[in-house]
Amino acid sequence: MESDQLIHRYLIGEATAEEVAALDGLLAADPELRRKLIFEAGTDARLREIALERVADESAEKMAPVKVSFLSPVSLLSIAAGVVAFLGAYLWTASLKPEVVATLVSSEGASWESSLPTLPGSKLTAGSLNLTSGMATIRFRSGAEVVLEAPANLVLETPMRGKLLAGAAVIDVPDEAIGFIMETPDSYAVDHGTRFAVSVDEKESHSAFEVLEGEISVHHPVTGEEVRLSGRQSSTVSGDGMVKIDGPLPEKTLASTKGRVRIDASPGAFSVVGNNEVEYLHSDFLMAKKSLPNEAFDRRSLFTFDLTGFDPDRYASAGILLNLVPTGIGYAAHLPVVNRFQIYGRAGEAGPVDGSLPRWETVAKPEECELLGTFEIPRSQKRGTFGIETPELMAFLKAHPTGRVSFLLVRETLELERGGLVHTFASDSHPASSGPVLEFYQKPKSDHDTE
């Protein structure tokens, strides 16, 4: 049933419960319809008031001046005002409900970090959707459909406007949603009936737009530039301005590994636990934990690189990379939101040189080593590559240019409650992920270079 019919049946008192519920849903989603109902309710109340006044006047002319049961005009006005006030209060309350901006149509292998609902079919109000893995399709109430590719962060603003803060999306805009706007941190595109792609590279601080069908206009608010794109034209945008490309975006190339040298950790990386109970350890994992109420369940890990015959002076910088892998040991909820790790260095072997089993009290301690850098991991993250690339690390390696160097991994952050998560990184024996890696960056100096 059309909205006009629902309003009419509601005002004359013939609307069923189902029709009232349908009208309520339309009013919650459409401010213009709410204004229309207020106007028609006021008009209806005034017409009823006039009709009652006429009946009262005709009755007064035909009857002797006796006491009658009709309400006075003042009372009728009060009733009419009350009706309008009631409707106004109801509609004002309805207008306070968050407006539905979009619907989450589907998700494919998706995981989220979002305060908005993430179940397919959910109605979405204004807010942010952070897609950490997989893909998702979001249909704005205007009809514009966005296919989001992780990792991505999309802000829902209005039925006709969204903002992509990171990641990539393909946007399909039907005729009824022409004028739909997709913003990025440095620009925005206005649709003119089309299908287009948007990507935002946070690290490089630039955006890119590519028309797949139809036409869009891309605007740069800072410089005031505007370009029209059609066919398969594209544009890149940065803080400095825009570049129009007469064709699709060039395919991205992977970063070159030229000038980069990787050294894998020597076999035998290991962890130790405060109570020396080996059942709390596993050779596939490098573990890190700082526990309550004492260090009995603390874990630290050590790994070694052999630099024999290698010259660190030929490179400008170096980094240590560790692959975080999940084991499900402990509760992430018992940790702070962000957890801090330290990497220490020392020359020589990490563990006992006599071949005995490493024990908590016999391996290197932080105070016996040199702090080379720190990194942080959110408690919600169970996978990823982490590590350090610091001047202190490079200085340490240059100070020990030959032989073996060892590193100690410690979690500085204390758990909030007992049973907190044990962070685990792949060791050199892990079956699926690579163990610790030492990387040197920058093209080696040529024989013609001087110190």
C-alpha cells in the first residue's frame, strides 16, 4: 500500500495494526514523510474542528436555548491542539531514532572490527565498518551498492554518501541513486550514473578512482581541481593534486627485493618458562608472556643468526621480522587492549654452550642484553608480521660484524588477570610459517664507493 493511503487510513481511524506498523517503518526512514504527516494531521484536525462548530451552530438555531452536550469551540480547539501536539511528539520521538543508511547484503569469509551489526541482512545506521578480512556487499538505502575488499574501512554517512578511509571498493550506482558521493581522505567522486572502483593507500597517502562504466567527476577540495572520467579513464589523487589517466589504472607492481638480503635464524630457536616445566613450551613456537602473580608462567624466547662472512656495513639499515601465529593458549580478554614487546641483543649464542637444556635461570636476561627496539600488538590480532627496524639494531649488528648474534624476545605488558593469552610466534621449525628473519636493506655499495 502506498504511503499516502496509509496516512489517510491512519487519520480516519481505519488503519489495521499491520498498516500502522508499516507506516511507522516508513516514517522512521523518511524525514519528508514525517513532515507530510504532521501537515496532514494538522489539516485533518482543523477540518474536524470546523465540522463540529457547524453542527453546533445549526443545532443552536433549531433548538431552544437549553443546555446542550456539544463541546464549546474552545474545547474543540483544545482537542485539536492536543491531537497535533500528540502527533508532533510522536514524530519528534521517531525522528530521534538513528536513520537507516544501508543494509549489509552479504559477506564472504568476512571478519570485522565494528560497532555496527555485521550479520548479513542487518540494517546499518551511520557509522564505521572496519573489514579486516574477506569481502562484503553493502547496499545504501539510495540503491548504491558497494563491494568492499579487506582490509578496508568504510564510513556510512547518509543514504547518498560514504567515505572510504582505507582499502578498495567497487561501487555500482543505479539511475535512482545518481549523484551518490564516495569520499576518500583527500578527495571525493560524484556519480553520474555509473560503476566505478575506488582504492585508498593509507601508507602512501593517495587515492585512485577508475570508471568501469558510465561517468564520474572527481574533486580535490584543497586545490579546487575537478576532472570528469568516463569509459575506462582513471585518476590518482594525493595531497598535492590529481593526475588524470586516459585509460585504466596501471597494475600495481610488487616492491623490488633488489638490495635486500634475508638471513634466516639458525636452527634451535627456543623458549623458556619461569617454572622450567617443559610441557608449557613447544618447539614450533617462540612464546612471550608476562604473568600474574609471579614469573612462574612467564615465557621468553631466544633465537640466533650466523653473520659469519657477512658485512653489515654494506647496508643502510636492518630489521627483524617475526610471524605471529595463533595457538589459543590463554584468554586475550585478560590482556590490555595493546601489548608491548621488546627485542634485546647480545653477541654469541642464545643458550648454554655446553649442550644442556636451556633453563629460565641459565639463559640471557634482559638486564644482561642491549635493548634494540619495541613493537606493539593489539590483543584482538592473532596473525601478522611484526618486528623492529631501528638505528639501535643496525648499530648493534655493525658492532658485531662476524660470528653469531642472539636476540631475546620479551613481552613487557603484564596480563590483567591470570590465564591471559600467551603470544606465540613461528620458530624455525614451524610447519606453516617462517621463523625469525634478519633483513638488511638498501643496495650494497659498489666497489667504487668510499667510506
